[in-house]
Amino acid sequence: MWNRQKFKDTCDKIVTDQHEFNGNPIFSRECLYEYLESEIHVNKETIKRWTQTGSKGPRNLEDLRKIEEVFEMEFWESEKDTAKKIRCSELGKENIQKCYELLKDHIASMEVEDEQRLADLTSEIDKLKLAIPPEIYEKIEIFIKEEFFPMVYEYERVFEALHKKEYGEYDENHTFCVKREEEMQKIIMEYFKILLSVDEKLEKFASEELAPLARQ
């Protein structure tokens, strides 16, 4: 697992505290990224993205090896090592469990495309933020933005399968009119397939990111 925070903090320290790296003057992040580009032969914009929220770091082992050699430190950790380093109080564990339940309830609500329902979900999860380790809360936020936000703000793309020509057609008001009850049943099945896919991603996310802390 890419330790984005460690990589970002290391870059920040070089720029703000040391002003040099491997004997080279460094006075800005842009300058540091340009130096790294010349050393590991990866585009500086790509290196910059490795510091940003949600980044999974280098896409191949060769780039990872080169960046760790340049910095002489490791930025990749196993899931178990990461879980061990994150301290989580009993209240934090309870709040993580509540977040998981809220996410599950949202999928089961049959209102995943409703903007107000999504706003209510993010508001409820935000109330649990204080006791949850920042690294985990950030991942919960990313999951919501990647999986739940598109179902509201990219509805036509996410639910494209519900509006096939064989099921019906749009009228002059751009309202999708279903042909018959048989087609409606097929649409419902398509809808559940989409929700099931998101639910499976949630279970994988919970198993890999949330469960290790709950078992501490």
C-alpha cells in the first residue's frame, strides 16, 4: 500500500526545511518534482499526483524501486503494517462500524440517486469524524466520492443500462417511458445488479481497510 502521507510529508520537509536534496538546491515543490523527474525518468506531473489524496502511488515496481532508492526510504507498506501503525480508540472502532452501517443502509435504501439522501449520508458520517483516525476517514470519504457521488451526479452514465431502447423511449419532456410490465421487471433487475456491484466493492473496502482496525 502506497504511503501517500509519508511521501508528501517528506517532499514538504525537503522544500520547507532543508532547501536542498542530494546536494541540489530545492526552493519549491516544482523544483523538487523536476529533479525527481530527471532522476527516475517519470513525468513530474505524475510524481506530483503521488502526493495527492487518493493516489495509489507508482503503477509499477520499477518506478517504486527507483523513487525509494532516491529518497533512501520505503513508501510502500503491507496492509497489516499499515493497520498496526494506526491507533484506534474504542470509540473510533464504534464510529467506524457506524460508518460501515450507514454505507450499507445507503445502498439498501433504493434512493442512491437522490441528492438529498446523499447529503444526509455525508452529514451523518461527518458527525463521526472526530474519533476516527484521519487516514481511515479519508479513505471512507474517497469511497463515497468514487462510488456514491457518480450515482447522483453522473446518473445517466451509471444507470445507462436502465434506459435501453428495448425497454422504452424518451418522450418530449425527456422522461423515459417503459413499454410494458415485462420491461419494467428487467429494469428493476438491472438496477439491482448495479447496486450489488457497489455493495461488493463496499464489502471489499470494509474487509481490507476497516476490519483490520476493528480487530485490534
